[in-house]
Amino acid sequence: MAYLAYAHAAATMSAALTEGQADRAVIEAERVLQRHHLSDSTLQPLVIALLALVLAGRLDLALSWCERLLGECSARRVPTWQALLSAVRAEIALRQGDLQVAAHQARGAMSRISVQGWGVGIGLLLSTLIQAETGMGHYDEAMALLEQPLPDELFQTLPGLLYLRARGRCHLATGRYHAALGDFTAAGELMDAWRMDMPLLTPWRVDAAETWLALGDPKRARALAEEQLRLGPEDPRLRGALLVVLARTDELKRRVPRLKEAVEILEGGDDRIQLAIALGELGRAYRSLGDFNRGRVFVRKAWHVAKTCGADPLCRELMPRHADAGEFAAAAAQPGQGAEQQRDVEALTEAEVRIAVLAAHGNTNREIASKLFVTVSTVEQHLTRIYRKLNVKRRRDLPAKLSDSSLTGTV
């Protein structure tokens, strides 16, 4: 039975690491998780199946199964099981942009098994924790983790690939740009040697492109982003990140359409930090074009998203230099309206903003559909969500909600 579990898990991971096989990987992973109950002999195959779901981009399924298995661990009180599953839970949280949960789960996992006891698996755990601490601005903690001794064989394994990326992200955040570039390039060379190119595992071209931008070389950044785009990113998060990089290398008039596409893609995904980055870039682009009201709205939205992620460095980058976090949060409420109402408005997605403004200006559903090149049914569905988010019951209540929000006229 254990042999079958390992065989099925290996096939699942193989599918997850093969381009174009994500759907098959999801089916196989769920089959493993449904067939095999948690035990000492099935723990590793179950963990592999969870990671396959993560690599296939199905964080929702991975989270559901992981929480279920963690609940079983808690009832049976087996530290080793809880440690391995907590490590997976941490990785899921990281990819969702929930930095505090990622760090908490990763440190919990590390406390249950010694560093030596993890073997090469320490690469996965450290990579998650280093990126979470870096994202929260805890640079000293992240650098201390880089001092942990590592198994010699780590960099010939997939966890080693993840560790290279995490170390590179830490170097990038702390201004060690050439060290970061070295790590990202090394990850790319490893995957090339293994004859695999899995940006969902390690998006080294996107990371390296961001580093070249930091070094002031947009041409090299653009070349890497375009190369990855030609290879056809299936994952929305990756495409969104690529569009942001490309927008940063575009001339100003082309920047907004690309960033709007990135925001629309990322709003339908799981990665809230990447969404906050895209929203912030869109706000800056509008400001550069002289549209300060619209720019302010998107920067505020970006700040609120980043704040919920615990991404303090990103919040500091987004907020005005003269304001601390409290002042910025208070400034989100325009004169004549409460902060709660402003948060309601800022909860609207880009598509919902366009429809809400057109509806507030008196356009019928059919007219809105014609202007936005969508179906009437799509407009109706968006309006249902808009009413719920803004806590209004009728169309005629929309202008009052939108009048002081800086959203009117954004279409």
C-alpha cells in the first residue's frame, strides 16, 4: 500500500513539473489525497501531492486538503506529521501573500524537527521563512536564516532551487543586487541542466528582470521578461508579474493599458502582494500622466492590500513620504465621508469600478455592455457584487456612494 502511495505521488509530481500537465497533476494529486489516509507510511506521498497542487497553481485545493490533514495531526499529536504539513501550509500562505501566517507556520515546523533532521527538506522550509521575513521587512531575521548550515547535496534538489530564489529575493530587498542576480541566474542554470523550465517553481527570469531594473538596465530587464512571455506563462500570477515588469520598461503612454491588464489578471488570482505591486504601479502611472485623483485611488488600494499581507516595506514605498502609516490610513477617508465608506469603495475591482461609474452616470446595462464590450449578463453580475460591496440596494444610490470617492470619471 505504501509503495502504491509513493508511486502515485511520484507520478503526480512528475505531471506538476511537466509543462502543460497542470490539470492532470491536479487530478492525480486529489486521487492520492482521497485514496490514502494519514499514517507514517503515507505522510510523504501526501505531502508530495499537496506540493503538486501548489505547483499546479491550485492553492485553494492545496489549502483545503492541508488544513484537513493538519486537523487530523492535531487530534493525533504526532510532531513529525505536523512539522511537514506546517511547512506546506507555510508555502501556501507565502504564495497567497499572507506573510505573517507563512512565517508563523514555518517557525512552528522548524521547532518540531531539528535542522539536521530535515535533510534537504530544510531548503523548502528556509526558503519560505526567508521570503516571509524579507517581505515583512525583518531583514536581520532573514539574514540570520541565511547563516543556517545546509546539506551539501541541497543544490542538486528542488528544495535547493527554492532556497536560491529566497536568498536572491533577500539580497534584492537589501540592495545586494549582483548577489541577487547570481542566485537567480544559478537557479536558471540548474533548471537548464535538468532540462526543465518551471517558472511556477522558480520564476528566475522575472526575478532577474526586477534586479536589472534595480540596477538601472531596463533593456536587459525587458529582454528577460519578453523571453518568459514567449515561453507562454500559463499561471495568471506569473503573467501579471511579467506585465508589471514590462510596463516599467514601457514609455508612459503604453504603461497604463499593460498595468490595467496586470491588475485585472491578478485580481482573479491568489497572490495579493503581486496585486498590491501592480495596483501601486498603476497609481504611479496615472500620476505621471497628470491624473492625480485616479492615481491616488489605486495607490490607496495598493496600500490597503499590502497592509493586509503584512508587507510593511511595500506599504512604506507606497505611502507619501511625509506620512506615517496611521496618517496614511486616516487620509484614505475623503472629507465628508467616513473611512469605512471609503474602504467599501476601494474594495471594488478595476472592472467593477468601470461599471459602477457608468451606472452612476445613468447608463443602462445594455449601454454599459456596449461601451465595455461585454455581455449584459456580465454587467448584471458585476452590479450585484458592486451593490453588495457598497451596501446599497438600488442603482440610484450609486452616485452618493461614488461622489466623494475620486472614482467618478475613471472610465
